[in-house]
Amino acid sequence: MNWDRIEGNWKQAKGAIKEKWGRLTDDEFDVIAGNKDKLVGKIQEAYGCTREEAEKQVGSFVEGYKDEGAARH
């Protein structure tokens, strides 16, 4: 799984991302709109971690994310 797939299915992926990073608000998700760099920045702000740590978290999420829509095909 790569970020392009998540970005393309942002509405579906948003739910899983909200579960992982619950401190992010709906308004922040609207700003992120599938942009990986913006997600990393918002995680960094909300959780007080370094950019490197936020990038690692997003990378781990991307590796583990299962596209539910693709699983049904």
C-alpha cells in the first residue's frame, strides 16, 4: 500500500486515520484533504512529537492500512 492509494480513497481512509490519531479534528482533516505532508504536520502539532516521529507513524500506518474497498473486489 502506498500513500497514493490512501489519498485517492481519502474519504474511506479518513475513518481509520481518525481512529489512529483521535486528537485531530474534522476541520484539520478538511485541511489535510489527503496530503501526507499536512497529515504529518498536524500529527506533529497535536501530539508534540518530532517531524521524524510523525513521519514514522504515518509510514507504519500506510504499511498496515488495508483498503476495505479493495478487499471487496
